[in-house]
Amino acid sequence: MNFDFIAKKRILFMLSAIIIVLGLISFLLRWGLDFGKDFKEGTLIEVNFKEPIEIKEIRNILKKNNFTADVIQSMDEKKYQIELFTGEDKKM
């Protein structure tokens, strides 16, 4: 079975362009572009304590100083990673 691609190149090109445009429109309408926390406004802090401390104590310290930590991650009992987002879009 032979198919003459060269003779039908304009039709095939248009069909390809339509499929690509529909795919891009679908992508942007359905999911949009979510760049994640790497492109959000905020600060990532790594803290080492001399003594073991619990996450709720860290939250209390931050709250007393008018900070809200969106994520506090324990790396071990004395080391924590704290993510403070300052942008309007806090949704992840």
C-alpha cells in the first residue's frame, strides 16, 4: 500500500498544526502552568538546634514573631527545614 505524502503535504501539515494547537489549548485550559514552589515568593530556611526540639515548638516560636510556616520538615531531631511563603498564591 503506497501513500503519496508529498502530494498531500499541505493537508497533512494543516492536520498536524490543528492537532498541536488543540493540544496546547487543552493543556492551558485544563491544567494551566503550575511552576511549583521553586517559582513562588518565599524563603527556605535550614535550622540546626543544639538540643532536640519538636515541630509544634518551632511553630510557636514563628507565631510569636509573626511568621507562618507553610512547611516544617524534620531532617533529624535537631535539624529542620522551614518554608515560608510570602506570595499571595499559597496554593500548591
